[in-house]
Amino acid sequence: MKFLNSKGLTGNDDLDFDGTWAVLASSLREINTKNPSNLSFEQLYRNAYKLVLKKKGDALYEKVKNFERDWLLNEVQPPILAVLSISLFAGDAGGSATTNTNEKRVAGERLMKSLKHAWEDHNTGMNMTTDVLMYMDRVYCADNRKPSIFTTSMGQFRDYVLRAPIPSYDGMTIATLLFTVILDQIQMERDGDLIDRALIRSCVYILEGLYETEEEEEVTKLYLTSFEPAFLAASREFYRNEGQSLLRTTDAGTFCRHTKRRLAEESDRCRSTLSPLTLSKINSVIEKEMIKDLIRDVVGLPGSGVQFMLDNDRLEELQMIYDLISKVDPKKEELKSAVSKRIVELGTEINNAAITNSQSQPVKLSNPSTEQPDSEAKATTERPLNQQTAAAVKWVDDILLLKDKYDNVLNTSFNSDQGLQTAFSRSFTDFINNFDRSSEYLSLFFDENMKKGIKGKTENEVDALLDKGITLLRYVQDKDMFERYYKKHLSRRLLMKRSVSMDAERQMISKMKMEVGNSFTQKIESMFKDMAVSEDLSSNYKQHIARLGDPDPRRADIDVNVLTSTMWPLETMGQSYHEGDSRPTCIFPPAIDKIKQGFEKFYLDKHSGRQLSWQANMGTADIRAYFPESKGKVKSRELNVSTYAMVILLLFNDLPPGESITCEEIQAKTNIPMHELTRNLQSLAVAPKTRVLLKEPMSKEVKPSDKFFFNESFYSQFTKIKIGVVTSGNKVEDQDERKETEKKNNDTRGGIIEAAIVRIMKQRKELTHQKLITEVIQQLTSRFLPDVTMVKKRIESLIEREYLDRVEDAERPAYHYLA
């Protein structure tokens, strides 16, 4: 289309406004009736141009405005009203129970199609009209700050079509009916019916193209001011009712799946049917009505909630519930609380099961008179765990299984959420530290694995096992108690040479050092150092004996472990003695005593000023025993026994055949403590496959008057026989032993607390009582959780010994350091 400029037009040209308008009006009618083919747009533009140029722009503007108003009122509105059906007025946005859904859909589609066509025709016509009146928009409207004729006509469509009242229905307009129709269609789709999405989208375009004001600001779109609030209100009511219904009739997994599906549906609906502007708002509605307001009930649903999901490995459902909660609560408090509660419950069950298992009756010794099949002859080399130790190992294994399970839940379903991971750790810490034997049981777990459990495992498998154990150590608050037990159990492994792999032992020490620091492993590392030094020492001693040229070919070899008394838990490595009692000194046979004295001289010559204290209860011996066989032959057996058992057996070398010696006499000649003597005699004379002595009378119990004979008829198909001491090895402490250990540990803690107090006060010089308590607890928490009462007692002790002094006239109790 070509347009003319003002060149060639003069102010003297005659202009007939009415005639010119009549031509324009006739042309506008042709445009609105979609019959513009015969029009000369160049001539029409020139006519409008002349009117504006002759200062008739105001009149022209009003004429066009009134023309379009009349056209909408008389030509556009009536056909729309004509398609309205009675079925559209039955019920509200939620639908009608008495109106056929299909009828409602068809009637609604008729209305929407009618509005769609009217809107498209109006837009097409007004675009052509705007081209004709372009000069008026550019000059008159701009100079007089009036909206363009297109904007004005859009407002007229809003006022004279959409907001046209519907006869016989007070207060109802075409727009409100359109909103109801669209909401009904959406409800039908939510109920599973198919709807014409494209048609609804066309009507939404109408609402998005119309504004409340002539300024046409984004927030004044009719869609946002009128339809969207109605849509959100209807949706809010729908999802509130649906959420309550689902809660009553379905399980938690179904609820989560349904909610997730609803969110996806609404997202799709906003992209394809309504407007992306509504997406965040409708999501907020669903999140509030179906998640925020109901999630606590969903999480706690009996038989299907989070506890059920956890117990039955419903990882997909747990992920859904995590995703839903994440939308309304960044901290996931409800989920965190439910999972933490379940962890503590399961952990408490493990604790209670361990207590029950440890209190079960231990397996009794077989009747000494009952013969066992030869296939069981190797039983002495792989002793079964005693009941309490088995309970301890099972306790750790069960916790590790629980930890693995919830780690999998965390990584698979909870997106490795840091907040939930912290809550998990806190829950494990709670129930592990509620079990007063956690430190001892964890140490026994390591002990059994170092002795047998890691046999046959690859390096990676051993590393993974140790890492899991260290993870549990991280949860244990009383790490000093764990250290005490670990040293006790480690000392037995080292001295009895029971460790499967020294590399694994050192690897464990390295991991503990990384977890809890150098101070924790200092004494443990010294134990390994003592063993290495002792190995060299024994080698040097053997070389020393070789140089002396001892003429006795039957001289016994000796391997001595020299232990630094301050580094090894000597007081806990044998049967406990009451405080103040010292272990009786064993009386060795003359041949052994001679060797013992020879080593002492060798050692003290090299290390003057030191004192050796022999711990016979901690050693072992290999001795050769000779038993007569048929045809006068004598066959030897190598017996691996405890040092005490060696001392007992050597007494029988001096007895004539068939002679006996009583338990009381053995005790007098050896000075072995009675309870240790009893255990060793049971191993030598009661255990059926290692009965190298005979007991009279034969019974499990050993009395001082019982007689013991050398069993010349002893037979074993094995050349080397290991005779373990009855109930020897690491086992769970009884109540008395436990109290003694706790007492010793508390004494140690007292010294550590005092050192921390002095260290803090030396640096701070002066502190209030509360701040001192707080700093002491903060410093020591990584090792153990100090008892406040104990800290107060240590402060009082330091004041008495003049390390600290109270600050006089202080508002709050305070102390200052005395240099």
C-alpha cells in the first residue's frame, strides 16, 4: 500500500468532512465485513490524512470510535449472546452434578469459538483500519496524548463484548461466563476427559491481549486481573479437597505419585493451554494445599509413610517425598525428623538385642567322658567366639548394615542432602552413645577382624572394612574408653601373634591418627615400636648365646618381648586384680629360671638402671611331649601352651610313672594364681581333645584336692597341637571389670581435664567460671564428653594446689591463673 506525504496539498483545498467521513465509514464497514477487496487504501489514507491536516482529527477520532462501538454492540455482541446455552448456567466452576458433562463441553466450545472468531475478525479489521488512520495516530493521537485507535478499539471489545451483561442473569457478563467455561473445561481435563486445548488457548490470547487501562501495562492484562485469580481460587479449592480425599483413601506412595503428576499436569497446562505467567502461582497453590499443609500427615501415615518406605526399601517413593518436601521446606524438617526417629528406633533395637545376646547362656563344655569324632580334631585351632564376644561383633555388624542401608537411602533418594546427612550422623551418634558398651564392642569388632575376619580378603576389602569401623568410631563420644579397650585387645594380638596382617594393623593406626589425632595413637605406636625392638633384642640374645657356646643341646630357646610399662595396658592384660594387689611372681622350673636369669643379665648389661618384671600370664611356650605307643615305641607331640601350662607340665618330668600331684601342691610349687591355675588345668585335663593330663575325680570343676596324672595313653593324629586356655582371649568385661575400667578411665580423665584447665588459664590469665567450663568442654569433646561436675571438682583441686585463684568481688564467679 502506498501513502502520500503533504507535498502538493495546500490549505486552500476544499474539504467536505461529512462527505469524506461517509466514504470512510462505508469503507470501515466493508473492512469489518471482511470485504475490502474493492477499496483503494491509498485514497482512504489520503482522505483521513486531509481531515487531520485540516484540524479535523478530533472529530475523526470520535467518529471512528463511535463507529466501532456501534459495530461491536450491534454486529458482534448479538451473535455471541445467541450461542449461549442454558447448560452453561448450571453449576459453577467446579461443575454441576445435574448437567451432562458432554453437553456442557459442547456449549462451552460454542461460546469459545464464537468469541475466538469475533476477536480474530475484530483484530483483522482494526489492523486494516489502523493502516488507514496511521497519520491520525501518528499526529493527532500523539499530540493530544490519546491512545491509538487500535488501543481504543481493544478497550471497546473488552467493554462492549466481554463485559456485555447477559440478559436475565443479573451480574453475569460474557467474560464471567467465559471464565466459568474455561474453568469447567480445565476441571474436565483434571477428571480425565479430553478437551480442546487449542480453543482454550485462543480465548486465553484474548484475555492476554486486553488490558484494564489504556496504558496497557503488563500487570493490567485482563488475564492477570480477572481470569487468573478465579483460576487460582478454583484450583485452591479443588486441590484442598483432593488432598484431603487422597489422605483418607490412599497410601503415602500413591499420594506422592499423584501430587507429582498434578504438578506436571499443571506445568504442561500452563505451557500449552493457559499462560506461563501462571506456572509459579499454580505450583504454589498445589505446594501449599497438597504438600505444606498435608506433608506431616503423609510422612506419618501408618503402614505406608516414611517409616514403611524405609523399612521396605521404597527408594523411589522416598525420592518423591524428598522432592515434594524440598519444594516447601529447604530444611526438610518433617522428613529429617521421621528418618532420624526411625534410625534411633532401629539402633535402640540393635542395642537391646546385643544386651539380650550377651546375657544368653554360653555354650557348655562337652562331657569329658564323651568321645568326639576325629573330624572335629581341629576344633582347637578355630575356637568359636564366646557368646558375649559374638554379641559384640554382631552389634557392630548390625550397625554397619544399618549405616550402609541409610547411606544408600541418602545417596539414592535424598540427593546426598547435607542437612539430612548431618541428621543421620546425629541419630547414629545418639543411639550408639546410649549404649554404654559401644567403645568396648567396637574394639572387639576390630580385634576379631584383625585375628580372623580379614583373612582371605583383598586389600581393597580390608580398607573398606576399616573405613566402616572408623566411621563408627567417629560417632563414639568416649574415644578415650575406646583407646583403652583397643590397647588392651591389641596387646594380646601382638604378644600372642594373633594378627592376620601387620600391614592391616598399621593401616588401622594410620586411619585412627587421621580421624582423632596423633595424641590418640601415640601409645599404640609405641607398642609396635616395642615389638620391633624386642625382635631385634631376641635375635641379638640368640647370637650372644651362640658365642658363649652353651654345651647343653637341650637348652630351651627364648623369645622375649620387652614392653615399656607406661605404654602397655599391663594391668588389664590378664585377669583383673583388686587395686593395691600385685600379681604373684611365678616360680619357674630351674631350667627355665636359669635361662630367664641369663636374659636379665644380658639385658641389664646393655640397659643399666632398668628393671624387668616378668609377666608369665602373657606368654606362650612350645614344648615337646613324649607319649608311649604300642610295641614299646614312643612318639612325640609338639604342644603349644601358655607359659603357665608349660610350668605345670614340667612338674610331671620329676614324677615317677603313675604318681600324681594335687592342685594345691601345684599352686604351692608354681605360685600361679588359683583362678589362672584352674583355667590352665581345665585346658590340660578336662577338654576332651587336649587331655594330656588325667584328673581324679573327673569333673569340670577343679578343687584344691583334685589329683592330676600324666596321661601316658594320650593320642592325637596331629603332630602339633595347640592347647588354648579355657575362656582365654578377649571377652566382654563383666560388671565388676567394667566398673574398674570406668574408675581407671575417670582417673585418667581427671588428669586430662586438669591439663586442659591449666593450658586455657595460662593463655587467658583470667576467665569467668562459665567460660572456663565451656572452653574445657570444647577442647576435650573430640576425645570424650567431659562431665561438668568432674570439671568443677578439678577446678577446686587446682585452687587447693594453688594453680588457680578466685577473683575477689567479681560480678560473676571467675578465676585467674597463678604463675
